Amino acid sequence: MIFAHTVNQGRLSQEQSVSNGMNILMIGTDRKLFEPASEVKKRFITYASLFNSLRVIVFTRLGYEIDTNSPQLSLYPTNSLHRLLYIWNAYRMGRRLQGVDVVSAQDPFECGIAGWLIARRLGAKLQLQIHTDFLSPYFIQGSFINRVRVYIARFLLSRASCIRVVSEYIKISLIKKLSIKELCITTLPIFVDNIRKSEIDKNQNIREQYASASHIILMASRFTYEKNILMGVRAMQEVIKKHPKALLLLVGDGPEKSKIQKYIHKHNLQQNVIIKPWTENIYQYYKSADIFMMTSFYEGYGRTAIEAAYQNVPVIMTDVGIAIGSVVPIGHHKQLATSLIELIEHPDIRKRIVSEQKAFLSSLPSRDEYNELFKNQFNTCV
């Protein structure tokens, strides 16, 4: 509901809108931009149509080619010999570009440094994007580099012309903890498509593979520290004491996979916790799930929770990001287990949560409204 208010506030009149004559330069890390059929490439082609030009410098290792095949969208790989050279290579490319109105860095860390240096050199405005809750105490605990990133972000945010965040949660955190002026901040998450069940391939039915499961609980995520997957696995240990046929499907991959597998085997959970590889056809799993679970230490938004909600799957998640559905405290696996058991045993509660999620989803902007908001966010900078 909070986002709906932000959207309504952000629907500027035509006279206030950013003109299509703007030239935007983005600094990012998503190498899928160089895959012609990728969703992110299609999304950026749409974004580029909103401006005179959209140029993107992407942190990459060797082996990528400059892509200027799409109208108004140009992609420049850094082709760096080492990741330590990303910032320098991005700066060398960016400082040669002409006519840039706004430099937008897709994080306030390494991309932010490159964006700040380029903006200073070109005399352009600087926008910093924040996609994760870096002010969470759990972020610092994740690694030494995260500690360094917090200092970098604090330095850069005070020098940005404007800031884009993906949730009101992060916006409030910036205002309270860093005294950032509210007028400098725009709340705009990444657009999530509403893929209807009728559009999902009917020839695949994940549910049939697990016909013996009384309830399927789904987690779809990268297996990384901040996702705290083991919290969900520990909760399942408690759940199966009352519901021995309940099943947790972990769909994903990442550096913590081995740790999760060892825990599953150590506690003989192989029949109740199954790991499946990540798939672009993740909607098949949403279609088959009774409950979607997210147990992150911190999140910027929570895209998979939104995708699950669009498929009418009740969500249970920690108090991070958008925090929809049944919300539990971060790191409390026993309270999570209690809430899971409650959802399993009370279909009426699941139905109520789905209804509440539908109300939230109805407050989100349509694709056309989102594109207009994406364009208008740069007004704050100019």
C-alpha cells in the first residue's frame, strides 16, 4: 500500500515529465544484457525507447563485444583482465562519452565509484540506485568487503544528485540512519511481470512428481549468505514432527549449496527437503506450491515473493523488503516453524493471506505506468 502512495505521488503531469531528449548512462554488472533473448535485454530495450539514448557500461571479464544493435540502446563491456580493474576500465570508457545528462550507477558501491568519477568528468548529474538493504547489520556481517562497501556508500550518497531505492523500507532507513533528504529519494522497484497460470506450460506439472507430499513449501533463491536458506531448513525439522509428509523444495544454486546439502544429510532430511537446480521456468514451481517461503537476513525488495503472490501462493517471509504475507522475525526458525504449521493446518488463513496479497498487487503500477515512472525518476536529478 505504501508503494501505491509513492506511485500516485510520482505520477507527474506531462509538463513535469522528463523529455525523451535525455541521454542516460548506466553503470551495472548484469552480463545477461549481452544475451539477445534475455528478459533483462528486452527490458532495457524498452527503457531505452523512453530516452534519446541509453548507454550501459557493464563490468565484465574478457570476451564480450560492444552491442549497438538496438535502437537507442548501446552496451559497453569493460572486458577487464581482473575484477579489480572494473572501476578503472569503466571510467576510461565513460569519460569519452559525450552528451550525458545523468549517470546512473546500479549500486552505491563499485558501480557507484565509477559512476561518480564519470559524472564529475562529464559534468553530469549522478543517480545512485540501491537494490539491497546495506544498512542492515546482517549486511556488514556477510563479509569484509561488505564493511568496506558501507563506507563507500556513505561517502557517495552525500554526493549524489538523486537516489533510487527499490522499497519504502530502504527509503525510511536512509532517512533515519543517514539523514538523507526525502525529496532526493525515488522509490521504484524492478517491474515484475504477472505471468498468469493460463500462460504456464500445461505439459509440465511439478506437483505430480511429489504426489506423496501433503504440502509443498517452496523457496526459490540464490544460495548465498544473505538468503539464510538454513533458517527454512531448520524450520522444516520442526514442521515434519507434526506433518511428516510436508516437503520443502529448494530451487536454486550458489556458494552455500554444499553447506545446505551437508546439513540436510546430517539431519536425515532427504525425504523432506529436496534441492532442485535453478530454472527460468520457475513459474512451474509457483503453480505447484502450497506456500512460498523467504528467509533472508536482508532484502531490497523480494521479487520472488511478488512472483509467488501473483500465482496466488501465500507467502511467509522474514521482516525484510516488501514483507508481504505472513511476516516473521529475522533468524527465528522456531517462530517460522510455528507460523508454517499454522498455515498448513488452517486453509482459511492461507486464503486470507492470498486475499491480502491481491490487494497489495492491485496497488502496483501497470507496465505503461511503470515505464512512465522509470522515465520520471530522473526529474529529481535534473
